[in-house]
Amino acid sequence: MACVGGRVTWTGRTDEVSGAVTAAAPPVVFDAGGSVVTPCFVDSHTHALFHGTREIEFAMRAAGATYQQISAAGGGIASTVQSTRAASPDLIRSNLERHLRAMLRCGTGTVEVKSGYGLDLETEIRCLAILADCASRCRQTLVPTFLGPHAVPAGFPGGAGAYIDFVISDVLPEVARKGLAVFVDIFCEEGAFDLEQSRRFLTAAAALGMGTRIHSDEFTDSGSAALAAELGAASADHLLAAGPSEISALAAGNTVATLLPGTAFNLGLPFPDARRLLDSGAAVALATDFNPGSCYCESMPFIVSTAVCRCGMTVEEALVAATANGAAALGLGDRKGSLQPGADADFTVWALDDYRGIPYHLVLPDIRFVFLSAEAESEPGTGASGVGDG
Ligand code: NIG
Ligand code: FE
């Protein structure tokens, strides 16, 4: 593979590289020594912008409570909202940076990050501004999403409908004016926001030039995957409870079906049926859903293993879903998630001589180096020099 200016310019046989590369200065050569090289993972769904972890709820679930029961009792998203509102910007920033480093060690080069733990004008803007600042300094590519309608804030007068009105009239225009988000997202679910509210919010965001995505059918079939397809949303995410008409709508449209099997793993729910979606012709992406409540997991390799072992995906389908299709879900298909000429040279060098070893080795990623824009990152990697046990 040849790279110039941080982009891939050529891939092919080693004995043909010299003919393909014309460099003014002598090239820097890195010999991967027969190791597997893949595009970096694209994690197209995370909630990494918050303060306040919820291990207490994790233990409550282990003792029998459900995610919805905990939320209804004042825990859940509301509890992280409380601690995020009270946290200093430095704390939120250092949390985000720590999680991004963990993602990098797992081979993730591009990360979508959602707001949604502020739920008021001031905190949503503060969090998105922290994200913009991190994005300008961090070597991973960050894609900001405004998730103002993540939950109805406790005690908001008038409930969900009035909160959506407030988000549309007061928060969304400010986010757009400051250029703080590329996408918007909404949690369309019983106890959160309904189909009509979702349509209103997403239509308003699209009119301001923002891309759209939906937390869709996580616990109940809301019809929101069909809405996502109708509105041409970039993705419909979760889909644990998606019924046949939701799947047909995704298969017929251009909306990427993003599966988050780590959430099903963590909440003890049935795994998403990727096979059904793939066989119907939908484009499937995989992401972590990294968040403090339903999936405290930064690891794309774990997600890929889970998708292969539990969601009916082949190794190849899962790797494509975690790279190229994640990039497509973020509108970055021409730059990320592949090593085609023209793409950013974000790639992982594995201590493996067979790519099937990526999901095969559970939990511990066999990563030697992560390159972003053709430069090696210092932190990742085991320092291992071999290429596996085989
Ligand atoms: O995608 N479903 C809504 N949002 C997250 C959970 C957020 C939380 O519990 O803090 C999700 O699962
Ligand atoms: Fe989510």
C-alpha cells in the first residue's frame, strides 16, 4: 500500500510498488511482515460525552431489575444528566479523551459522538463545544451528533411534546448556527418520544441542513425505521424489536441498519437478527453504542466477535459492517472504512496472519499498530512482533 499526504494512493503486490509510487523524497517504508492490515474501525454510534457512570444500575439489573424499570424510578439517562450538568468542562473533556484512547487501542479511527446528557440549552451546547474542541485536536476523526431528544428532562412542563417544541425552537437553531453537529438523533421509544415528535424534530433538523438518524425499535416496534427510510435518514439504529415491515422499509431505502449487539449483550436481551436484515437486502453497520447505561464498552473487536457468534453474521459481513458500512452510515464512505485509493490512510496492523483471527480471538484485540492519516499512533499495540500462534 502506498500513501501520500495521509491518503491511500495505491494497493497491490509488493513487487509492483516501486512502479506505482513516484515520490520526490525517499519514501518512509513500513514492513508489516505478513501481518493482516485492515481499515480502522468506524464506530458510528456512541454516547461518549458525559459524566457519571452507572455501575449501581448494572448491579441492579444483575439482581433482576430491567433497564426500563430503573429509568422509570429516576435512574437511567436522568441520573447521568444530573451529573453531566454538574460536571466541569475539564471533567467531561477528560472522560471523552480517555474513552477515545480506549477506542484507539481497539483499532477505531473514526467515532460518531452524540450529545444527549445535557437536555437543556446550556449543557447541550457546552458538551458539543467540548466535542468540537477535542475533534480539532484529536487524531481520530470525530463526527458530532446532536441528541437533544434523548429523554424528556425530569420535571419539564408539558412533557415530551413541549420538550420537542423547545428543542426545535431554542436548541436546534443554536446548534446549527454554531456548526456544532453534522447529524441529529432522537430516541423514538415508549417513554421517550413518539413517531409524530420524531418526524417533527427530524424534519426541522433536515431543513437546517443537518443529517438525521434515529434510535429505532430498541425495546418496542415504533415504526421509526420506516420513518427513517421515508425521510432518507443516514441510519436507523438498534432495531432489536424491528418487525417485518420495518425491515422491508430499510431494505427498500438507503438508510443503513446499524446494529449494536453490545447493548443486547449487556441488557440480557435477544440479539439483533442481522441475518434477517442482510437477507432482505438491507445495508448493516455495527457499532458499540458506548454509553454509561446500556453498554459501557468501547471495543469494536468485541462487537464484531458478538455479531459473528450471536447475530448470524459471517466474519466478512461483520468486518465490512464495522468499517465500510459504518463509514457509509456517517456519510464518509469515500474517505473512511476502506483502503481504496483516495481514502484516508487510517489502518490497523494486526498481530495476525489471517483476518478471521480478529473476531476469533475474544476480548483481546491482537493489534500491533494503528495508523491514522498514514502516521503510527504511539499508544496502541501490544508491541508483539510475531503474527499469531498459527
Ligand atoms: O442507545 N437508548 C437510549 N440511549 C442509550 C442509552 C443511554 C443511557 O442509558 O444512558 C442507548 O442504549
Ligand atoms: Fe444509543
